[in-house]
Amino acid sequence: MERWQSIKNVVIVGLGITGLSVVKHLRKTQPQLQLKVMDTRPTPPGADKLPAGIELHTGGWNDAWLSQADLVVTNPGIALATPQIQAVLAKGTPVVGDIELFAWAADKPVLAITGSNGKSTVTDLCGVMANACGVKAAIGGNIGVPALDLLQQEVELYVLELSSFQLETTASLSLVAAAFLNLSEDHMDRYQGMDDYRQAKLRIFQHAQTAIVNRDDVQTYPLSPMPLLSFGSDAEEFGLITWQGQSWLAQNGQPILPSSELKLVGQHNVANVLVVLALLSAAGIDYRKGLEALKSYTGLTHRCQVVADNRGIKWVNDSKATNLASTQAALSGLHCTGKLYLLVGGDGKGADFSPLAPVLANLPVELCCFGADGDKFMPLHPSAKRFERMEDVIEQISAQLQPGDMVMLSPACASFDQFSNFMARGDRFAELARQYA
């Protein structure tokens, strides 16, 4: 390809899974290049997997390498504002990320998703439904498999989750459709403010044929006119209608599926499903062929995931809710016909949990507080009971569960007081759920 003719020396900044995927891709597709890898960490992950013959500099920057580079491929975790990267840009040397390399190589349609919350669920479900519709899809990017590793597979469609960090170094990614789910405060240590963060996200629309935007969040709309599809909580385009006495997912007022038939839990996940339907529609895929897969989809592990559903009692693992905002999102629009047994607590990281009180006031909840900071939740609801461990909660409530009840772990806390990480906590909850369900 023409763009490679003037490139001989490539420096890859940052190793790990992404850096290794870049090395593997360039060695296979551009074997004439001289590759060097640097990582500021003294012992970067993946160093033992680096192919023989590729120089590795660790524990800091190598300015001499950067000055001789014709192309720098940087890890998304490294801000473009870093002085060493600014020096490279000032010389006129291009700085790209792995997604830009993917854009140069991909020859099949691509769908991409960004946003502050929900993008992993949307990306995963979009790929699951596309496959169920008979379109061979590969899922990756900021979720699971690095984008460049997807190029090794025989596929008809790529579905990518893209972070704002990845989008900063991406300039030529052509998309059939791009979705911007929502915008809320995050990564303020990296950006000058909310508008700076938003601008990074909006880069997803640069070369998209269709922009999929959130009618309930005007910040997700592109700055320049382009074809739009929207989703939201009203009856427009991809939205919700009341039909036959219940809430239905709909397209332009035409019913698709009752919300109650989704195994996914929470209002935010209904919005996520609407985005998936819009993405598939924009790609010319008949999403109705994948509705059975949609109905059986229980979500990503540890994210509002239904891990057991027995005797009319749902057990929901939302262990990834390690802060207040995540638990608030999980409880928003939650549909529970019986009692909600909500498990909260752990390492609170000094947070103020009082904003949870008005949310709990509107729910049929019994609050089960455990772990090191369980006491901080006790004043939030009159039903609150104190336990030492999660196991103690499950043991006590299991005898009183009735059809229609829901047991939900959405702790609003880190797990380090009693578990090695949130995954271990969620796995233990799932194990207990299957034991008592």
C-alpha cells in the first residue's frame, strides 16, 4: 500500500495485549519494517511473548528511537499530551493507535460503539445478534480481543467497542454505522473538561455513513449534519411504545418485542438493546431473525447478568458496580414484581452513598449490607440489615424468597475487603445463586 512506502522504522509505545497485537500484525503484513518496542514500565506484561529479534526498551522513554521513527504506534493508555509524544508530533511524524492500523487493513463492513456507559454490552450483543441473523461477526476492540487480532478471522462484519482514548489516534476508520450511547463525567484526569472528552468521542462519526444517537442525551449528536438514526425512551424511531397493555420495543411505532421478554435487567439495558437494533438495521441486517438470541441473552459477566432464574426468582450479578453511579444505573427503571433483595457493601473508597437513599425509597427493597463499609449503607433505607459476609446474606434470605422476587448484587463498592477482585466476588455470588436457586 502507498502509505507504507515512506515508512521503514516503526516504534510501538506500550506492550501488553494491544502492543503484541500490533507487532504480530505488522510482522505478518509489512515484514520489511524495522520494529522497536518501548514501555515505561520496568517489567511490562507480554515481554516474554515478544518475538525474537525485536528490540525492547523498558523502564522509560527512548528519545533516540522516537526521533528516528517514521511512524509511532502508541497504546491508548498514553495521552497524546505526553511531552515525548508531543515532540514526535512536532517533528511531523505520524502517531497512530492500533485502531488506525485496523482501519488501514480492514476490508469488511465495520460497526463501532462508544459512550461513557454500556458500550461493552452493546458491542457484545450486537455481535451475538448478527451471528444469530446469519452474518458472521467478529467482536473486539476495547472489549476482549484486540481489533488487529480480529483480522485473522474469516468474517463478514466487524463490531468494535472504541474508547475515547482509542479514538484520539484514529483518523480514517470507515464505518457503516457508529453509535454514541451517552456522555457522563469520566477520565477527567486525562481531559481538559467535559467538552474535550466529548470531542474525543465525537471522532467516531468522522467517516461513518450513519450516526446512531441518543434522543435523551443531546451531547451524543454529531456537530455536522449527517444521516442519523436515534434511540430513546419515547416512541420515535427506535424507542418504546405501550401496546396490548405493556411496554414494547418498537421501530417507528411498530412493535418488535415486549420489554418483559428480555432477560437483561434494568432500563439502561432496554436502551442498549434499542441501540443494537438500530446498528443492525443500519447495516442492512434483518434483526428480527435474531430476536430469539436477544431474548435468551443474559448480558456480560458481572454486569447486570442474570445468573439464575428459578421458581420465578431472578438472581442478578452486577458485581462490576464498584461505585455509586454504577449501582444507580442498575437500579434505574428496574422492574421487579416482588421484593428486591439488594446486596451492597465492600470497600467504599471513601464515597458518600447518601444519593442512593431517594432511589431506594421508590423500590420494594430489602437492603442487605455487608463487608467493611456495610455500616455506611444502614441509614439509607428502613429495611437495612447488617451482615458480615455475602454468604451470610444469601443463607438468611434464601428461606423467605417468593416468586417475583429478585436477589441482586450491585455493591457500589470495591471488593478488596473480602475478595481479590470484582470478578471473584461475582463468581462467588453466581455460585451461591445456583446453590440456593
